[in-house]
Amino acid sequence: MDVVERRDHRALEDWFAESAEVWIPPRPPVRGARRILAMFRIIFRRYAEIHWRVTAVHELGERRCIYLTDSWGSVDGGVPYHNHVLSLLELDAEGRIASLSDYFKDTAIFQAPFTPCGCAEKEEPEEGTSGGRIRD
């Protein structure tokens, strides 16, 4: 976790498969390594200080696991942040992240205004719907 502690998005390049998908609520899933790195660059800028401590890892098979993390620091100009995160992780045959999905215990901090990073393009919603889907 020292790479994310340092907020070094460039060091994450080898972590993700080219076709990886990362879903960090409340935003929609982001697909593709380049877009994922752009997303992390924006996330890292939002935090003045951020720390993670993995508290448990549960294997679900050869290339799948659940890991639990405590996360804390300060966000958006010094607002204290603390959360418990459950992450589902799936690796590809080369050991890179193919899929990562986070679930947060407390989502209140994410209700604050957020500047979109442009890392996920949305299609126009179909008539009669309120949502769209991420393009591949």
C-alpha cells in the first residue's frame, strides 16, 4: 500500500491490466488502464493526506480475494476522513488487476461537490431513463 500512500499514480501503471475495470463509488465504473490511472491522479489530488491499512485478506480462489482496509486522512482542504473499505479484487493470468470494486462503510464524505475527472465518458441516456453507461 506504500504506492498509494505516496499517491504515486505512475507507480500504479503495472498494477492494472489494459482492460481492467475499477469501481469506486459513488462514481460509475471506469474501464481501461489509462482511464483508471487518470481517475487515481484526480483522487490523489483531492486528499491532503491519505493512509490505508489492510486489516484482513480473504482468498476466494486462485485469482480472487476480498480485502478489508481502514482508510484515514484529510480531504478537500483539511476535512478529516476515516472509513472502512471492503474491496473485491480479481487478477488476470499475469497477476495484474482485472477488476477492483470498493464498498465503503461511510459514504457521507462523498456527498460533497466533486469535480469530474473526465476519465469516464458517458453515453447520453436513453429517452425515459436517468442514467447512462460507461463506454468501453
